[in-house]
Amino acid sequence: MIQAVRGFKDLYGAEVRCWQKIENIIKNCFNLWGFEEVRLPLLEKTELFQRGIGDDTDIVEKEMYTFQDKGGELVTLRPEGTASVIRFFNEHKLYGTEKFFKFFYMGPMFRYERPQKGRLRQFHQAGVEVLGDSSPLAELEVITLIMHLVEKIGIRNVELKINSLGCCNCRKAFREELVKYYQTKQEHLCNDCKRRLKVNPLRLIDCKSEVCKSLAIDAPVITAFLCGDCEQHFTQLKLLLSQHAIAFTESPQIVRGLDYYNRTVFELHSKDLGSQSAILAGGRYDSLSSNLGGINIPAVGWAMGMERVVTVANPEMFNDTEKLVFVAFVGDDVEKEALSLVYQLRKAGLKVEFDIFKGSLKSQFRRADKLSAKWVVIIGENEIKTGLFQLKDMKTGVQKSLTKTELISELTTN
């Protein structure tokens, strides 16, 4: 028997209905904030992520699904969405139409890493990108959206963590001090961090190794090296968040795993998850477009991990609250009338099922009960003769005799 590839999961039944509910909430919230959907290809040229994310990141070095297609070109299943949005923006020359843009995307991403709860090799993200505004108002726009979203989904016990990575000038001085600090700790570093010390020292700060995490506590912090403009930007953002009653924690350990970030970075953590508690992350990336050969345009965005969101969502999301009507009928002579009623009720916006195998009335009631039907409509030869249909409330057991018009009215108003 062929099974699914490790790290790739089927979704079915109550779980997929929960996903649909959450996806609908997310899309509605994105629409309220004025974001426009862009549907991106799953496959991109490998160069897009090498140049966008960074050659020295874990994603590019270890985790990408990259292969050579039949034309000899290196292509990659997208590991994230931001680089693809910027590629789309520049390729279609959208910068010639407006000065300010708000996009959102939803869909699967792919990274070859150890499968764990809430993180698979095919995982799903919903994300937003704001292009064209360099002020902290752009960060406020996407962060207020986050807080509205988690409230609507019913996620409790969250913590917003923020940091500033400054600009390239800030990071130059910071990097020098960081290297000095970690050079005295080299013997305690994990193998990955010994390599990072030479090629990408900022990544030392958010290593998940317990020893490296303990070393990061006393490491220099980037906010101590911010230039005047970057410090002012970060101060204004914190003031805006406070004015909008958005609680946050400054966390110098947040540096993010992608090279394109500058200035503001942030993560939303759930206290109901374990060590891998981040359910959403993002930040500002003002140079990504120009680094990919496009125009120079400021940008900020975030991506939400759907698997983790589903894990911490309000349990009621898993309840199928849609009211089901089951039409039970006995006898070939009533089939035409019964099926006509089924389609009328569906056109009226009701969820309706019937027994396609036309079993006994008893077996049809068992089927209705298994489907958690709220009502059962009973149609037999007597109902056809009298024009009165039997409607049974499965919860209370109350049964009524109604004309077809009365029946449809009763079901559509309750």
C-alpha cells in the first residue's frame, strides 16, 4: 500500500472543516484591511530564494526542495511567500500603476526539515505584504491586523515580541561586537553556530540549541547600536503600539532566519504551545526588491503558520455547526417527489442529504443520526396522498405535519 510522503499530511473531515472556517475568517479580515489577493506559483527559479533569502541561511543551505527540470534549469518549491510576491510585483511592473500596495497570499510552502507538531515538510501559510511606505505606520497596519485576526479566530494567551535590526550601518558595528563576544565562546557553540560565526553571525542569536540559547542571553544587543534614524523609527513604532493598546515585549533575540529583514522584526507567540511557540512572524524588508533586480521600494509583511494556528484555535472551530436536513423516503413511487424536495431545499441554502441506496426507514434514521442531522423529513405514500410531510426535530423528538410550502419556510427560518 502506497502511503503519503513523510512530512506531507492529508486533511479530512472535521479537521478540514476547521481549516475552511479559519481560512474564511482570515480572508474576511484581510479584506477589511484592504489587502488584495495574489495567487503565486508553487515553483520558482532557485535563484529567487538564493538571492532573496540568502545563501547562508538554513533554508537555502539545508531545507529547500530544489531540482533540475527537463530544460536544465534549477527550480525550487517555494519555501516562503515574500520573495515570490516581490518577484511578481517587479515582473508585472506594478510599480508604474500606484505608489502603495497591499497584497495577501495563502497556500502551501515546502521545506525539508524534521517533521514535528505544527511544522511539516509541506506546511501552509497565510501572509500579507505592504509595499511603498517606509514609516512605522506600515508596521502598525500589519500588526493591528494580526491582533484582530487572533481575536476573531479565538486564539488566547498570545505574546507579541518585537525588535529592531537597524540598517546596514547599524549592523556593521553590531556584527563586529557580536563576533568578538562569540569568539571567546567558540568551544561551547554547536557545529552550525561555529560555521555561522564566520558567514552569518546574526543567526547565532536565535539558534535553537539550548547551550547556544543560554550564550545568547549575555550577547550584545542590536538596539544598543542603532543609528539615530533607526532608533527614532523603533521608538515611534512602540509609541504607536502603546497608543493602540497593543501589548508587546522587546526581545533582542529576534533576528529572523532570512537575510532580507531590516529595522523592525516581530513574532507572535502562543503560550499554549511548547518550545516552538511562534505562530506568526515578519518584519520590514526595504532592500529586498532592489536586491532582486527590481525597483527600490520599502516593504513590511508577515506570514502565519496555519498548522500552528489550527492547533491553538478556539476548539469550537472544529464543531460542524451547519444545520443538516436529512430527507428519508420509502418506496419508488415517492422518489421523484423526495428528490425534488431535496433540490428545492438545497437551492434555498440548506445542507441536505438523503440515502442514495434507499434502505429501510430504520437504516435511514441511523444514517441521519450518524450525520448529526438536525431535522429529518419523512416522505411515504401517505404523505404524497395528503400533501403533508413529516418533519422531525432529532434533538427534541418533536414531529410536525406540514405542507411543502410550510416545510420549506420552517426549515429556512430556523
